[in-house]
Amino acid sequence: MTRDEFGEGRRGVGEPRCGAKKTTQGQRVQGQRVVEFQDSIGKELRNLYDDVVSQPVPDRFLKLLNQLETNVLSSPATSSAPRKSE
């Protein structure tokens, strides 16, 4: 078993799954294609996630967050009300 860039265990190409039965060459080739296809999907999903995470927060969203923070801090109810413990 190999480790990917996230430190998670991954089966290498040609490594049997836990409890896998002996297969013929044709079945191994087909299984290898499935594993390669799943790996390519995983890589594309990681790339997409990295792209989304690297994008800046939209200005409109930052403005709304600032308004919320200002309203919460200036509200008289929040200064005298007991805070909930988490």
C-alpha cells in the first residue's frame, strides 16, 4: 500500500483489495482500468478543490460579514446577555 500526498493509504496499481480472490489476467486488466479511472477522478476533484480554496472571498460577502459584526457588537442585547458556553 502506498501513501498519497495527503498521507492516506492507497492501493497501488495491481495490489489486491482486502479479501480479493485470485483473478485472471483479463480481470486484472479491467480492474486496473477501474483503479486508474478512480485515481484520475480523485486527482481532478483535488485540483478543483484547490482552485476553489485559492479563490478570494467575494467583496459582497466580506461586506455582509462586516455589517453583521458591527450589528452584533453594537447591539445592547449582546453586551448584557449571558453568553452560551460551547
